Amino acid sequence: MADLDPSGFSTAEGAYAGLTRGRMRSMSAPHHGIRAVATPLSLEERCRALRPALRPGERFSHTTAAALHRFRMPEAFVPRQLHVTSVSPTRAMERPGILGHSSRDSELVIVAGVPVSPPVRSWLECSELFDPDDLVVMGDGLLSRRSAIATVEQLWRAVDSWRTKRGYRALCRALPHLRPRTDSARETLLRLMVVRWGFPEPEVNGEIRNRYGALLGHGDLVFREQKVVLEYEGRQHLESKQFAIDIERLDLIMEEGWRVIRVDRVLFADPHRLRNKLAAALSRSS
């Protein structure tokens, strides 16, 4: 039998020579014309399964690239189809389960062993498919506090280069709402929510110091003038070590006279109650 591609997949003619029909039927076909020893389940596995069929210059793009880059994707996002972009004049790929695109841009990076649109370009490509709020969440992820891979200025320049392409208007609506230093998608969504309610825009992960100037920590969303902090309690807060650290940090902040509102999934899903709690806290502190 001919050697399989290093990924475990092959489209080469004669690759299945010597296999019985029963063995062939037992192999999965993750994409048309491609056989795999095991059924690929993850997005990365599906992309690696298609890799032998990619033509020179082709890359995974749009939401497929964004997911491979581990962007902050919309919570309801399910990667049912793979996006593949070909470089002009090569025609867009036409295969079942594949959304083919064509572009003059040939830049790519390698992620999980497959060619992928670079991160900022992936964000631009997603503007064809997502609404502005989703683009803000993804864009904030590019500017995140712990692993930023772009600056606000770079994103503005990138959007300017997208003027003639689909999604430009959505990007223009998203751009003014991008903020660096966020830690999670829910932080971004919470910020967008409170600003649309008419409250002052809070600082993102603002420093909080005690009366002597010592740093106590950072608040997710800080209303400094009113000494109010909104803290989103995500999954990471369920870990015992992180939970203990957060409790100590918030206790120190409250001892300095700050009002801390801790927002979990339940409160986040009840905007009327959350709005009233925030309004009361800001009015008492003003």
C-alpha cells in the first residue's frame, strides 16, 4: 500500500492498493475523495483531513481560520462548514462541506499543521459573516490584556484596507467600540450592554489602589468616579486557587470603600435586574 500523508489521510492515486473492500468501507471519508483511518471529530482534524486536497496557496480562512486561531467566537457558533480561500486566478474550491472563496492576497501562516489566514485578516474575513457585536468581541480578543497580537491602530489600518470588500460597513460599526486589555468575551458584552443603557463607559481592567497608593488589583469594569466595579465571574473563577485569589482581591477593594457587583451567568441573563443593581450602586456613590 502506498504511504499515507503524514496527517493520516491520502488522496493519492493507488494509495488504497491492497486494501480489501471491507477495509475500505471501514475507513471514514471526512471529505469527498479523501479516506481516513479514524473519523476526524475536531475542527483541527477536519482541516488536516482536507490538507492533502489543498492546491498551492490555498488556506483555511474566515470563521475556520478564526476558530483555529482560537478567537473569541460567538457562543452559538458551530463550525459546520470549512472555509477555504484560493489565490486568484485559481478558482474557488468546490467540494461538499466546503465554502470556497477567492482572493488576490496570498499571505498565510501555519496553525495546527495547516495553512491559515493570518489573525488580523481572519478577523476582517469574518466581517462578511458576523454582526458588529461579534466583531467587537473578536477584535477585543486581538487586543487582550494577556496575549494581545495587534494594536488598535493596526486594526484601524486593516479595516481601511478593506474598503472595497464585503463586511466593511460592519467593521466600521465595530471599530469605535474596540477596547484593549479585556480578559473575556463576556467582559466585552457586559461593557457594551451597560454603555447602551446610558451609563458612563467603565475602564477596562482598571487599576485599583488603596489610600497609600499600593496596587490592590484590577477590576474588570471600573467606574472610578463612583467607586463601583463590575466583575464577571467566568469559568476560570471556579478553580479553587483562582477563586481564593479573587476573594482576597475583592475583599481588599471593598475595604477601600468600593462597591463590587459580581456578575455570573444568571445575573448576566437577567438584564433588568442587573441594570437596576448598577443604577442603584452608581447613584449611591455619586
